[in-house]
Amino acid sequence: MKNSIRKQRQKNSPTYQNLEPRKMLASVGFDGAGQGSAELTYFLGDAPASVGQDLFESTIEDALKVWSDVADITFTQTGQSGLRDSLDISFRNIDGSGGTLAYAYFPDDVNPARIAGDVVFDSSENWEVGNQQGSRAFDLLHVAVHEIGHSLGLGHDPTAGSVLAETVSPNEAFDALGQSDIDAILELYAPAVQTQVVPPAPVPPAVDPDPVAPEDPVQETPETETPDPETSVDPEDEEEETDPTDNGDDDSEDENEQDEEDERRRRRFQHFVNQWLRRLRQYGFRFRFR
Ligand SMILES: [Ca+2]
Ligand SMILES: [Ca+2]
Ligand SMILES: [Zn+2]
């Protein structure tokens, strides 16, 4: 298949903004016929200095996650190129600036396993992530989501809003899959088992745990300025706790306990909100329509 795709590419003289000339092929996906799951690896080649390796890596991770959030596909990075069931993702000069932006190989039912799923970006294009540079550069994330769609077996899609549209404008930045993209990938693979980013319910346990080591439902160290109930002590609380004259059985203490409980709930809720916001940022909700 490789040769015929190459010939096809040479015969066509693509217009600017076509992502790639692509022969119409049909694939059942890496999972074979039916809607199954796929465990794939991916290998990253060297990014051009204009993009930078870190941005390349994080952008590809974001693009892979766009698909694995929807379909039951796992991607694990590997340091070895040329593996079976592995997407080798690299840059090289394809045809200079303009023309083809990138291309990808369909899964192993269409291509030899060694190249199935591989993606190549044209290192001669100006790339950015987002659309800060307007018409001067193409959104690497958009093109990566598009090409990885091909890697997984999807063809082009003329539906408005599809990331698999045949063309892309340099003024576009990826926002989300279109509904037709979601429908198309779910015709090839099972739905993602893993739930999407959902915040933990902001309800503390009914029984307060040991106040010295409050139960933290998500075992991560908060990195925000939110006070950690474990390490910060309200001066009034401290006074209350160390008051030697307190016999510990009057009504005002009950009220104080209630206040402390409310304060703990408030801090825990704030902790959840901060964590959720951090995850949203982490998972790349960084593009907005303008
Ligand atoms: Ca090109
Ligand atoms: Ca742009
Ligand atoms: Zn395409």
C-alpha cells in the first residue's frame, strides 16, 4: 500500500491548505473488525528547533488524548521506532512550504504493521500551537488530531466542524472533535472505558476523620495557595485547643466544633475546585473560539 499511496501523492498536485492528498481507503481500525479496543505505542522523532521537543511532545500527547477520551484506545510512549501497532510520529521535509502539511498511514489492515499508524509532519511548514501567529503558521494540534484520526483508520469527512475535513486554514486552532468525528471513531472502536475528567463530588465524608491527618480523597499535594488543613492552624483554633481551663463540655465548644467543621468543609471544597481547574488546564482546554 505504501507505494501506491506514494504514487498517488506524486501524481496529485495538491492545492495549498490541503492537509494531504489521500487515496480513499477503508480501514476497520487496529482492533480488527467490530468495535474493540486497541493498545498502541507511539514513538516521537526529533522536532525542528522552531517547534521544540517539549512542545512537540505535549502537543502529541494532547492530540492522542483527544481520541482516547472518546474511544477505547490506550497510547503508551516508546523509545523505539518501527514497532508493530506503534505510531512513529516525526518531522521531515515533505515538499517544502505549502502543498502537503502532513500525512499518516492507515492501520495494519491496510498497511504493513511496521508503518501502520505512522505520522509525518512537514518540517518545512511554519508550525504553532493555537493561533497566535494567525495565517503565518498552522496549528500543530489541529493537524496532529487530524493525522492521528487517519492513523486510527478514519478517512476524510466533509461534515462542517469535522477535524477530518480535507483542508485546514492557518487561522484555525483545534477546539474539539466534531460530533461526526466522534460517531466515526465509535464505528471502529468501542467507547472509552475511562470516564472523562470529572471532579470528585465536593461532599466531605459524614464522619470527620482524624483531625491530625484529614482524609484527602485525591492523594495529591495541593500546589495552590489554599491553606492545607493538615499544616495550617487557625490561631483561634490553636488557642482553643491549648486552653488549659477549658473543661470541654459547654455549648460554646459545640458551636466552635461546628465552625471548625464548616471551615474544614470549605477548605476541602476549595481544594477540590483548585484540583479540578488544574486538571482542566493540564488536559489542554486552552483553545477558545474567537
Ligand atoms: Ca509542505
Ligand atoms: Ca495559525
Ligand atoms: Zn487528511
